[in-house]
Amino acid sequence: MRAGIELGGTKTVVAIGNERGDVLEEIRYPTSDPATTLNRACEWIAARGDPKSIGIAAFGPIVLQKNHEQYGRLLATPKKNWQGASICEPISRTFPKAKLALDTDVNAAALAEARVGAGAGVDDLVYITIGTGIGAGILTEGRLLHGTLHAEFGHLKVPREPNDAFAGICPFHGDCLEGMASGPAIAARWNESADRLPATHPAWELQAWYLAHGVLSLVAIVAPACVVIGGGVAQVEGLHQKIQTQLCRLSAGYFPLVEDKNFIRAPMLGQQAGIIGALILCDL
Amino acid sequence: MRAGIELGGTKTVVAIGNERGDVLEEIRYPTSDPATTLNRACEWIAARGDPKSIGIAAFGPIVLQKNHEQYGRLLATPKKNWQGASICEPISRTFPKAKLALDTDVNAAALAEARVGAGAGVDDLVYITIGTGIGAGILTEGRLLHGTLHAEFGHLKVPREPNDAFAGICPFHGDCLEGMASGPAIAARWNESADRLPATHPAWELQAWYLAHGVLSLVAIVAPACVVIGGGVAQVEGLHQKIQTQLCRLSAGYFPLVEDKNFIRAPMLGQQAGIIGALILCDL
């Protein structure tokens, strides 16, 4: 038996499943303080058996360098009570024999889409999520990328569309990618929530401009075989195709990879990507 | 005994050395056709003993995915005779018992600077070289990054400095990073070779603008502990400090890492980085 925990900013999902990432049984509840939230996960798992492994897909920022003394702890987060909290400690105390694996929620989603989702069989995949913020999970040569922290992809700077006068809404950077293309940025720019803008609205061509530039940076730095773009703001019809078209224009023949018409993909696992990734995290 | 080969577009360096990357003896000669160039390396090494390992730092693009049928072969290159050539084959034929390791010249330089150079002891380091082109080698959690090919960092798009009207010189992209900030780009912009522009010339503040944006993309995607910037165009006094200052302004407090005053560093190994990296490549 293996277990997975998806620890989100607002809700937590706990599941037991198998090595293919199939969820056999799951529970969802609101994320509260660290002790209450993690103890409830442990009790639920323990009532179902003795897991050989537990994978945890968590919100961040978390310290993921294995030799770091703060490994598994949350850094500065606006979420009350969680700053400095250890995610692994209460779990390894309850299940001292289980193999523990921890990663970010977007890295877990990238792994899930690469193993059993939109990029099944691919070892170099980037998963981008666009919602309240913009994040990326990166699988490269079969390993999840962290560096000294983990990708903060949303805050890279991309060129402005030449006729675009919107200042951007990032409190740090104004017009970084997240400041120009996250859900709240779209809402501020058009005075309308993204999910109410029709697929024919000019918002989406502009959205594709910014995302194509962000994807180009990923292509130039980590050279993925495909890029999966999910999240609430990526669900409008035709957006993936628009991004692909703009990306090919930007590449101008230099990156042959991006000309594969399946280079930019919609996710296949939807909201289950995180918990599926958690179930298979321990296999890396 | 271990051997290293740095296969450059114009010259080849072959060395024997030790596990610290010390070069004990070396030979340099012009790179000609594949058979002549690689056989000469093999003969020189064989005359000095039987190497346990041979590391090769090569110009690219080369296929580096170990399970790829074209592994170790050069892809499209303007260099006559080299397109499709296998770099590993003639060497493994001569030394069937030696452990072979192959990577790009910039990745080898990144490894060398991270082990015995400007970032000694660091496991997350990016090495950028600025000369005729702009390239990057990336070490992340102690491993060299490839993805499906390897970083083509020079061709990412960065925002233009608002008052800059220069069109850029990249034949593919015009104003990509390489098109705006490589040695030939500087020469075209100022009608003067980069090495003749004094440290006080406005060229360098503009250069720092473009490089700081390129580095920010790396920070947002691979989160290195430090960035080493070398190559002929990075040797002017004060450039590293200018890049660091602009990078901190761009980060605006979001990426605490870049505020370390040693985040942007000059290389320590100079032109020896590639061959030193070749000597220690097999330890990864």
C-alpha cells in the first residue's frame, strides 16, 4: 500500500493508491493549522494500513535540498501558522518505516502528467499552471528540478506586447509574467473575470503572447519535449493552439522541437494531477 | 590516469590529469576533420598510458540523451565534415575499457567552476559565456542539465531597454539576448570592437541590462546559488558588479538569493575551464 498527500493552501487531499497512480480511496478537507491538518492525514492513512511509501505534494515555498538543515520546512508564506513548519516531521514520526518523498504541488503535477497523463512516457516535461498565480513544475531527464529552491517561473520578465499599456499587478515587479497573465491580472486588465471572457475575446491572443514568451525561456533553458499548460485560466478553447502558433513565430525555426504540433498540450489529469503525482513521487 | 578532451570549433585540447582536475600534461592543435582530430587525441593519450576514464567537452549541438540512438553525434553545425559525426565512437574503439563521459563545452566549464573554480563547493551553478555567441552551462543539484538537447540560453527573448532602438543581429530572432549582447552585437551597435570600448562607455550599462534580464530568467527557472559569467566580452572591469546591481533592481526583493553580493561572479579558471571540466566529467 502507498499513500499520497496533496497539501494545498486551502484544501488537503489524502489518498491511498497504487504504483500507477490510481487513487483507490481519498479524503478531502480544508487545510487548517499544521498539526491538525497533518495529524488528520496520518490518522486517515493509519486506519487503512501500513504504507510502504508516502508522497507529499505541498504548497510552497518549501526547502527541498536534501542536505539542508531546514529540509521539508515552509519558508515565508502568507498562510498563518505555516511559516517554518515542518511537513515531514509529523508524518515520519507516525510512519517511521515508510519511505517519504516531498515535492512542490506543481512538480508533482508535472510528474503525474509525464507518467500517466498528457505526456505519458516523456522524461522532459514542463507543467505550467495559470490561476491566481503562475507556476511551473519541471521534469528533466526523469528528475524533478529544484535548484536551491524551486522554479518561481511566474516572476520572470518577458517583453511587453508593443501596444500593451497595462501596468501589470505583481506587487513586486508590476509587469512580470504573473503580473501580466495570471487570472487576477486578466480580471484587472479587462474588468471582467477570465472565465467570463469568450474564446473570441482579444484577451486570449494577448494572453498567448505572454505565455509564448514564458515558454520560450523554458525551451531555451531546460529544453523540454513538451509543455503542459493547465489551471483555471488555461481552460478557454483554443488557447493552447494560440500559444503554439506564437511560440513557433518566436522560435523562427531555431528550436525544431516547438514545431511539433503537440508541443503545447492541455493536461489530461485535471485537478487529480497533484494527488496522482504524490502517489508516485517516491518512485523517483 | 585520466584523460580529457576539449573539442572546440577551432582548436582541440587533450590532457592527462588527476581527479582534482589538475592538468599534468596537455597538447593543443587545430580542429580539422573528425577522424584526424579524434585519432590524434587517441594516439597522444595512448602514448601516455591506459586511461581509466576519458571526459570529452565538445562544441555542439550534440545529442546527450543516453538512451537516444544518435547519442554522441553532432547535429546541424556549420562546421564542415562534423555534421552527423560520432564523437564517442573512435574513442571507445581505441579505449574499450575506459569510462567515457561526454558533455558540452559550457557544461564542462560550469562543472569545473563549481568544483575547483569560482563556485567551488556549490552544487547549483550556472556558467554563462559571452563571446561570438552567448551560451550557458547549468549544474543543478550536482548534475549537468540537458533536457532533450541542451541549453540554448543565448536565444531567449528579453525585454528591450526602453530607449534602445538597435535592431539586433541574430539571423533568426533579431533582438534575442545573443542578438543584442554578444560580441558581434556590441561591435555592430557601437561600430567598435567590444575590447576597445572603455569600462566607462555606456555600452556596458546597456550590456548589464540585457544580461541581468537573461540571468533573471535562469533564477526564475533553475534557481542557482551563483552565476559565473565569463568569455571575452565579460572581461571589462566592473561589468559583473553592474549586472548584479541591475539584477537586484529587477528582483525587487522577491529572489533573496540574488542579493548575495557574490551571486554574480567572474570565472576563476579562464580558458582552462573546459579541459578541467573534461577531466572531472566522468565523476558525475
